[in-house]
Amino acid sequence: AYMFKGGFGSIGVFQKDISNFFVATSQAGTPELLAQYGVIAEEGSDLEYTIVSRGNGGDARVRGLEFTYRQNLLFLPRWASGVQVFANYTRANLSGSNVADFTGFNPETLSWGVNLNRKRFVLKFNATQQAETKRGSVAVNALTPANTYDYQAALKSYVLAGEIRIHKHLSAYATWNNFNEQGQKSITRRYVAGSTPEEIRTFSIIDRGSLLVVGVKGSF
């Protein structure tokens, strides 16, 4: 870490050793095994079942780099005082014996923004970019091969927030999420790494649009 005039910056490296996380196990549903779950299936029937269970096991190691920086723009004229810029960046690499079963891992995140702090009001802008994140495994069936996983596609989000003090005990505020032209789309991609063609990996798209919240708050 290092202190600058009106600012602060730091760079760090980290390592996380993780063991006995959740892993998914798939096995053919024999009549004897299905009976344990109350499902009756006759031997030789056309129905094929796959039982997916979760348990603890495996190990993984996450190594990465973190960078953060905040700076008050002291050189601005008095009428523009109170402006602060910031940026945070994280990059990580995953390794281990059960990497394929490790979910929720995000390899890269970038967050940056600008804050304006005055005596009577505060205005903040924040932007976040997140790389594709692995979610969970998908049960094997006639259309889904083994080692298929869902992934949250890369995301970009923008938030503009402000607050103004009307009275000593009363303030008005507003928060505008994803105010860009396209809003925010939550995209799920489903594929087998290294084999599913890129053009058919998109599984679902949820258009969340933008969200504006306006209100007042008081303290007594």
C-alpha cells in the first residue's frame, strides 16, 4: 500500500486453498437405486434415469492479483471541489484436482467510478465489469452430454446515485441502476468447455432493463 497526496493505492497478491467444496456426482438410475427415492421403474423399460447428487470433495487453489486506487482531485477549482475517482481490479487463476467441479469462480472483475461529495449533497457513479462466471452442472439427459455447465455471461452494470439534504433530519435520494441504453441483460450460457460451438452456447436471456428508485428518508 502507498499513500499519495489526497489519495491511496495498493497492490496485493493472494492465494486461497479450498478443500471439500460441493461436487456433483452422476450415476445411472437402476431400479434398486430408484426405489430408494420412491420411483418405481421396471427392468428393461424405455425410461432412462440419471441421479445427480451433491457432496463434499476435491480441492482447488485460487491465486490472484488485487489492485485498488482512490484519488481526491485536489487540483480542481473550488467550485468543482469534492470530486474523487476510484478503481478496483481483481484477476484470479484457478487450479487443482477438481477444477471442473468448482463453481462460482469469477476470474476477473473491474470496478471504477466517480464520487462528488459536498456539504448538502452527494452524487456517485459506479461501473462494474465482471467476466463470465461458472455456475452449476446440468443433469445428463438425451440432449445434454456429460460435463455440461451453466455459465453467467460477462456482465456490465452502471449505477448512478444521489442524495440531497433538504433539512437537518430529512433527505431525498435517487438511485438509477443500469441507465445505459440497453439496460442490463442477464445471459446464461450452457456448454461443454472445449467442444460446444460458440454460436449455440447461449441458453437464456433475461432483459432486466433499468431500475429507478426515488424516495425520502429522515432521522429523528
